[in-house]
Amino acid sequence: MSREQQRQNVRQERESLIRDLEAIYRRAFERLTVLDLGEGSLARLTQLLLHSREGAIKPLQEEIEAPLITRAPDQS
């Protein structure tokens, strides 16, 4: 497998993981709407979920968006 193909496979896997994680968090937020929690508890739990989501997804997105450096710049 070529190096470019390996990079493409890794990118596709990261994108797939992001989609899976987003679906998990969407379901978690939907479950919150049916719980009989007080406003404060609901707000705190929502905040925790948002922080968790960001911590899980952001590193994957950053790697996808990172520029690809394939060789060192010329020293002319």
C-alpha cells in the first residue's frame, strides 16, 4: 500500500470516528430532553457533555485539517 493510500485510509478512519462520536453525543443530548432533572442539574450535565464532545472530536478534526508536509523546504 502506498504512503498516500495509507494517509487517505487514516483520514477516512478519522472522519468515520468523528461521525460515530457525533451520533453518540446526539443520542446523549436527546436522552437529556426526556429526563426529569432540575434546571441546574440539566445545565451541568449538558455542559459536561459539551466539554466531553469537544475533547473527543477536536483532536481528530485538527489532524484532518493539519497541513501535510512531505519534504523539508529548499534551503536556497
